[in-house]
Amino acid sequence: MSKKIGWIGTGVMGQSMCRKLMEAGHQLSIYSRTQSKAQALLDAGASWCASPAAVTAQTEMVFTMVGFPVDVEAVYLGEDGILSAVFEGQVLVDFTTTRPSLAEQIAAVAAEKGASFVDAPVSGGDVGARNGTLSIMIGGEKETVASLMPIFSVMGKNNIHQGPAGAGQHTKMCNQITIAGTMIGVSECLVYGARAGLDMGTVLQSIGSGAAGCWTLDNLAPRVLRRNFAPGFFIDHFIKDMEIALDEARRMDLSLPGLALVHQLYRAVKAQGKGLCGTQALVLGLEQMSGMEPGDG
């Protein structure tokens, strides 16, 4: 059944997720800070709204996919934000990776207004967004989550309810911690193999089907070999995610030394001006540390 869906945020991920919903027959009303980023969706039939509040006032449910926690706060809690126009029975879903405590806060305010809020961060990058194969990690009330599953299934293929508000974000932190360790392993593999004089395309054929096999090796390592550092997921956003995880770890009195190391390496790559590159650009920092010429890795 076609739904009137509001969507806020049309970046790399949001653009493709919106398109999947439109292809499924849903009516989209959208808002983005930069209207030009939404133009392709508008050309495809989406309607433009002037503010998050305007999106909220004319749709059954509102989905958000923005960049940073400060953006989530502004979109939901700011003047002319979603919660200024939310109505009883409305459903709000945030796909952004943000602080678990912020998800809990928004859920509480929404509940006071008779609305429901679900935090649903995603994993799978630009490829998963384009193909509708994302993994969606969901926090919220059981009944609300169940009602959303047909829509989630348009965008993702592994959509799992993790618990109450905030649980989706905590699960995404587990995901990002795992990815951080995987990224450093894959990047060091590529630098090592190149220095050893191996044909890395051939190497990937061997190790990708063994115990080292993983999404990063299959999807991002080939991009590095082509020297393609275009973002499926920005380094700036990954640094944000790691900082959320490290803050949460401190709050829970946990030590995550591996994550702290990878965070510092990514900060170094960002300092090289690569913050808007994809996460696979971590290899550039390792190449520089090893005195390798660009392209050697």
C-alpha cells in the first residue's frame, strides 16, 4: 500500500534509499539543506518542502538520514523541526548513526506528543543503499517496529529489532567497532602485499574466499586497487561514529584500544585533507607512513 512518506536528508545514502521507496510506489515529500542535492529525486516525482516541519505536517511518517548528531538535534528538536509539527499517531524514523542517548531523548519527546520514534541506523554503504540490501538495526516499541517492516524491507534485507529506543544505535556502534578493525587489517594487507611485489588482484582472489573473507575485502579493496577513493561512506562520518563509540565506551567504563588506534589513524588521514573521501582512503595514510609513492599500494 502506498504511503505518504516525508524524507529529510538526500546525501549519498539518503538519495538511494529515497529512490527505492519511490520505485516501490510510495509518495515522497522531501527536504534537504541543499535543494540541488535533491533535484534528481524531484525530477523523478518527489515533492519539495521548505522545512522539516513542513515535511512533517503533510506526511504519515517521517524518515531522516542526515550527517551528525548536531544535525539530528536541529532536524528534530530545533525551531521549525519535526517535533514542532508532529501529530498524534505519527511515526518518525531516524536512519542516521548518532548518539544512543539522543535517540532516547527524541523518543521521549515524541511519546509526549502521542507519536512514535524509531532509531534505525544502517550498514551496507552506497552499494547496499542502491541495491536495497542494507542491514537495518532497529530500536523502538515492538508494535511500531512491526508496522514498519514492510517499508524497511524495500531498503534492507537484514532488518532486526534490537530492543527499545537507543538499542539500534548501540548495535550500530558494535558494527562500526568491527568495521574499524576490519578496515585497518584490509589496508595493511594491501600495503604489505604491494611492498612485497604481489599482484594484489590475484591476492584478493585467494584470500577473499578464505577465513579473511569479508564485505570490506570484497567491496572496498578492489576500489583501492583502482585508486578509487570516492565515498560510499565519508571518512568524516566514520570518525564521528568512532567518537560516539569511544564516548559510550568511556561512559560504560570500557577500554577499546583497537578502536582508539584506528580513530587516530583516520584523524591523520583527515588532516591530509581526505575527510570527504571514502573510508577505503585509510590506505593513503599507511602508504605515507611507509614512504610509498601514490599508487604503489
